[in-house]
Amino acid sequence: MKSFDVRVWEIRKRPTKKPSYEVRWLVSGETFSETFRTKGLADGRRSKLVAAAKSGEPFDTETGLPDSLVEQVEAPPSLSWFAFASSYLAMKWPDAAPNSRDSINETLTDVTLALCEDRPDRPEDRVLRTALRNWAFVVRADDEPEPSKEVANALHWIGKASMPLAALKDATAARRVLDRLKRKLDGSPAGAETTRRKRRVLTNAVKYAIELGEFTENPLAAVQWTPPKVAETVDPGVVVNPRQARELLTAISYVGNYQRARGRRQVAFFATIYYGGLRPAEAVGLRRADCTLPDEGWGLLILRKTRPTAGTRWTDTREVHDHRGLKNRAAEETRRVPIPPGLVAILHAHLAEFGTAKDGRVFRNERGGVLGSTAYWRVWDEARRLALTPEQVESPLAKRPYDLRHAALSTWLNAGVDPTEVAQRAGNSIEVLLSRYAKCLDGRQHVANRRIESLLDGDDD
């Protein structure tokens, strides 16, 4: 039914957590409204409604819109979510780091499964995930084999069942997608950092859709959805004090038998993380040519590359370890890290016994290859059980090799080193350093307690 009885009201601001702007109008006595993220978008919609009313254009009493805008609303979507996600992946893949490619793949898989219609002959979820993770959202080499019939059928079904990209404008569908990002495959809650990482990927994809003209604004912004909070600071409970660090390094040397030297060949690796504040991937990529190791005094490490573990699907070289520049720096930029005499001596001893890999890397596995994260995690887990008490083993204290870096930066800050210098050595911004790493060492609380007690027990003036 059409009506010419139209009155457009003014825009009003809605006092929500994220302010929005509502356009309200009357058609044959019935109120209609639309909400927009910015006042400019709301004013644009209001102007079109006013223009249609002034020109005598009939308004639809079911949608509340003039014929010209109804046609826009009812226009078929330009592409499905699955087709859009494939184009987004192709755009991001060339310049994305391997671990970022993995994250994009995982997020697009979750969203695609959440935006599939209920169609007949749906394959098992296991098959659908395999088809998306291993085939649809991976840029594969030309010489790789074709997918199996099962995978090909699953991809065909997804292509037919995928909802339009415009489905994200529907609050119910958008919330379903966001809620899926908060869950693991078994339905249990995912980690807060994992959820935030996936949300970041989805938001970036939506921005790309806006660039393509598929959206005028981010449809996710209209959903009152709160992601789980992410701890921005390092838990003091993970930070070891210098004595505990020394005991852990000693324990590492006892892991495995003496001839295989599974633990002994990694002592210097972990010492570099603790005494030099290196990230594990930076230590893996350290080369002998970039180490200045004098006979006495402080030495110097010049960091150029990292060798993060990524997986063969995500690297251009199809190797497990990628070749990357330093984190948050230009591709060829380096970082100079002074190292104390104790670490210099440890590195001298390591090189004298184990030498270097063929390409000059300081640390390698037993076969001469890149030291993998699985290998050094296993040694670390065994060393914790040797060096720590049963209660400490069950606690978060030094739970991860990366916690040695947290201990290093906390130690430097507690020693009174200028934060600017600490940030430069660590490869962090001062803001990140002060917000994440300015923590007390484990076991140092008694020092503060003693000072407070001394003050409280002092004589009154």
C-alpha cells in the first residue's frame, strides 16, 4: 500500500555506549526509524526522505520508504560472504606475515560457517573446516594436487549455502558471527586474546567491504557486543627473580642425556632471552657474525632477523620457519642489544662446544636445522620440574619461555635503568614497556613490606 501522508522528524542522538543517530519519520500515522553511526550518515538519509516527500513520491506503508529507496534496499546483493572472503584473502595474503595469514584463515573459516544457510546435504563440520582451512582460504602453489572429491563437494556446498555479505547488516546474523569468534571448536570459551585477534581480522575485512562500496558503514558497530577483556599487563606471578633464573638455566643443562646434549645445547639460547631480553624468535635467528663477544667486559648483539614458527601452509618458502624482519620495524632495520659479561661467557662456551649451523646461526637442533618451538618448549617444561618446587611448577611462574623476557625487562626497570634505554634494547615503545613490563620481581614483595614496616614503626615527630 502506498501513502502520500509523510512527515520527517529531526535527527536525534541516542545516548548509548557508542553514540548513534536516529532518523524518525511518519507514514500514514505509523512511526519508522533508522539508526546510523555518524550524524553525517543520518543527515544524508533524512535529506533523501525529505526530498522524496517534497517531490510527492509515494511511500510504502510496510517499509516506510519511498519507491526509490525501496528499490535500493531490494536490489540483489553483489556477492556472497564466501565470495567476498575469498577476494579479501587474495588481497591480504601477499603482504601478510605467515602467522597473520593463519589468523586470517581461521577467522574467515569461523565467519563463513556462521553465515551458511541451512541447506540439504550439509557435509560434516569436520569436512567443512578442512575444506575452508586447507583449501578455500589458502593461496596454494600451482603444482599442488587438486582437492579430494569430499573437499570439492564441501566447497561446492559452501558456495551455494553462503549468505550474502549484506547479511551482516542484520543484527541477529552479526551477533551470531561475533559470538562464534568467542568459542573454540568444542563450544568452550576461547581466550580473550584469541577473540580480540579474530575480531580485529573481521573488522579489517568489513573495512575492505566498505572500500568496495558494499557497505556505507560498519554494520558490526550497531551490535552491542562486548568482547572479553584482555590483560594488558604482565602478571607479576610469571616473573622469576635472578636466583630462580640461574637455577632454571642450570636445570636446563641436565635435561636429556649428556651425549645428546638436548638440554645443554639450549642453555645459551635461554640465557640470551633472559640476559639479553630477546624474543625467542629473535634468538632462533641470531647469527655468529652479529655477535661481538670480547674476552672481557660487555658484548653486543645486532639483531637483524627473526625466525618465527609458522607452518608450511603460511610461508612463501613452504618452510616451517619464516624469515622476517624485526617486530614493529622496517624490513632492514636492526636493533643493538648490549649483553653483560655473564652472557658473553655463556655464548663463548656454547660456540666452543657446539659451533654454529652451516648458515652461521648460533642455535640449532641436533641435526643442524632451525631450533623449533616444540623442541625448546619441551626442554623448558622439563627444566621447570627440575628447578622449581611442586607448588611453583603448578603456578604461572615462568610457565613459558617468553616469561624469561618479561623477567629481563622487569629486572632492568627495577635496577633503575632509564625506561627509554630499556625500550630501545627490548624493541618496544616506551608506552608498551611501561604498561606491560613495569612489574615487580617474584619474591621482591618482602623488600617493599620491610620498607613500609620500617616507616610505620618509626618514631612520630
